[in-house]
Amino acid sequence: MELRHLRHFVALAEERNFTRAADRELIVQSGLSSSVRALEREVGAELFVRGSRPVRLTAEGTALLPAARRALEAAEAARQAVQDVRGLLSGHLRIGTYPVNPRLLPLPALLVAFARAHPALDVSVRQFPGTDLAARVTDGELDCALFDQIGPPPPGLRALPLVAEELQVAVPATHPLATRTSLTLADLADEPFVETDPAWTTRRRTDAAFTEAAVPRRVVCEVADWQLLRDLVEAGLGIALAPPTQLTPRAGDPDTLRLIPLTGTRLERHLALVLPTPASPAATHFATHLTTWRPTPHDAPQATPEMP
């Protein structure tokens, strides 16, 4: 069983599309198909459902995928063990994240500094909802992930806390509550709310807080973009509980939003790096980088667009 066959199999399983998987592996589609067929002959079973769009794994393929990822990780660890003797970090680091505003964590600058410190290492970053990320680290699709881990991490994973941010009540400047210096959940009863997608960890935290306090509320709109949430609150559709770093006004726009602290209930999102135990050498180095990094003028990219 050749490692390249396993690598091509994993690429197709993750991309679920022959064109994208072939591009990822820098081979032609016919070469990818031949590699997958060779692996199927080796294991004695079809690994993909023929003719399915998007590409789907068979039961045998689903069973093979975690083992294939572990085999590739073991091969990478062996190669890295040799590189460690030479003081060179190489291979591939796959980082998952949900949208993080640079005001909370300067992720673009952190990644630039890490990449420059380890030029032989390929770093890729993919965005997913926070509720998906732990599972993707567990099954080996990602080497580590940055997100708001609610509760203890699943078995086999550990969470390295990085930063925390309190949620505040966002209201239009013309709202009757805008003059208040603080608010409780009871003050917000039956107010119309603009909320984030139910899959987002901030939404799970706010839902749990209102349920625990037995305070009713009306969610009139759900969005999957912080800027849109801000725009809808400013327009008067409803109020929101949100992290302040995600509600920065657009350049040149007047700031017609008021952020009011919440009292009686502490609502925070906690950004952590979640990684397996043991983690890959690259993920371990990245964890150290996150906790020891100090910015320099050369670390920042030429332009740092804010994430939504």
C-alpha cells in the first residue's frame, strides 16, 4: 500500500470532487482515478460510490478514512523526526478556524510570522462553523483549530485558552435602552433580536443563558455574517448580544450603534486552540507560537482585511 495512494484517497474523500482533489494533489484526474483504483485493488473493496455527485464514500471507504489519515500522519511524523535533527520544521499544517476579527486575535499577522519562521512548512487555513471544528480535529482532517470551545474538549483533544471577550447588548442609538449604562437579561425580555446562525457558538451561549434565566425573547432574524447583524440592528430591526470586536463600523460610516454591558449574567466567548493529544510537531510549534508571539513591524501583512 503506497502512501501516495492513501494521500489521493484522502484528498478525494475530503474534496468530494475529482477536479478539486486532482488540483490539490497536482495531478491529472486520470492519474487520481488510477491511484484510487490501485488502492481499491489493494484493500479488496470499492471505496467510493460510483457515479455519485458529489463523490461519496462507501461503508468500506468510511472505515478506511481515519486509518488512512493516521498512516499519513505517522509518515509525516517520521519525516519530521529526521528534520528535527536538522532543526527544520517541514510538512503540512492544517489549521481550522471560525471567523476571528483581528481586533480580538491578529490571526493574519500571527500566520505571517509563523510562516516566515518555518519556510519549509506548508500552512493551510480553512474556515468552518465552530461546532464542526472539534470533530474535524478528532478525525484527523485538521491538525488544530481556533474556535470557542464550549465545555471540556472531546476525549483525545486538549484546549489551549488564548483570549476571552464579553458579549454586550447592541442597540440602535435611538432605542429606548440606548441611554442605559448596563442591562440585565430581564430587561431584554420580549425584545426583538437579530441573532446569528444556531450552529454558531455565540448563539449557543446566548440561547443557554436565556433558557437558564427563564427569560423569553423573540428572534426575528438569523444571519451568518456579523456585519449584516450590525447593519440590521442599526436599521432598527432588533437588538443583539454580540462580541464588540465583531461590530466595528465600516470605514467612513457614522457609529449609530450603542454597546451596553450586561450585568447579572456573564456571557463570554473564549477563543482557544484545540489540538489532539499528542499533537503533530507542526501543531505543537504553532501552539507555542500563539502563546509567545510578540508583534514586530515585519510581521504584519501589507493589508489586513477584517474578517466578518
